[in-house]
Amino acid sequence: MSARSLRRRILPAPATSLVLAFAWAALQGQWSVAGLTAGALLGVMLPLCVVSLVRDPRLPNSLGGSLALIVLVCHDIIVANIDVAKRVLGPERVLRPTFVWVPLDLETPEAIALLASIISLTPGTLSADLSRDRRQLLVHVLHAPEPEAVVKQIKSRYESRLLRLFEAQEP
């Protein structure tokens, strides 16, 4: 076994490991040796546990597209926080909560998982279920007087970008 393949088996995602280590220390507020050591252990162990679950991971094919999606999602989270706060503090009777099925054009598990995560991160929406055939995502919406508009918005704002990032590449 070569040194490179050994390193890949021990440290399958070095960048992820580094980010996890520093994120752990930052979240704990411990920039001590103990805090960084705990973060390093987490950064090494978590990718080792996850790598066996993901056989052939698909990565986004465009750094610029990924950054644009991140900016869009952050913007939407801020706007949705303000909107949800106004709605929750207002009269309850005007809320129109509902579940909607979003038909998916996405096929890769990574893209579907990322779409479900984006939806759940955005206040006022929550990914609730994925159909067995992975062709529809059930989403709970806090206020949806026009459920079809919610589906169109999810597909145009997020799914279309994820299609370009994950599925416009050769396997």
C-alpha cells in the first residue's frame, strides 16, 4: 500500500477534517490545546465514519456556482427570519400552514440531501419526508396561501441551481 493511499484511508477528507477541527474549537470557545485536540479528533473520526456510507460522492462542479448558492441561501435565511418573526408575532388566524409535495428533477443523493437541508435551514419551511422512489420531497410550510407558488419557488431558486452544480457533470 502506498503512502498516499494510506493517508487517504486515515484522512479521507483533509479539508473537511480541518474545518471540523476549527469549527469545534470555535463552537466550544476553547482555543486551548485540549479544545483543538478534541476538534482534531472529531475532524479525523467523523469523515472516517461517513466515508463508508458514501461510495462515490458527487461534488459540486463549480466553485462560483457553489458560492452563489451559499450567498442566496444566507440571504433567504435572513429574509425568512424577518418574515417568520412578523407572522408568528401577528394574529395566528392569518397563518396558512400546509404540507406540499415538491416533485424532484434531482437524482443524486447529495443534491437531494442538500435541497432538503436548505429547505429545513430556511425559517418557515421544513423538509418532512422523501418519497420511496426519491422523486418527491414533502415540505411543511408555515404560511402558504398558494402552495403551488412555494413549489415553483423551491424549484427555481434552489433545485435549478443544484441541478447545474451536481447533475450537469459526467459520472
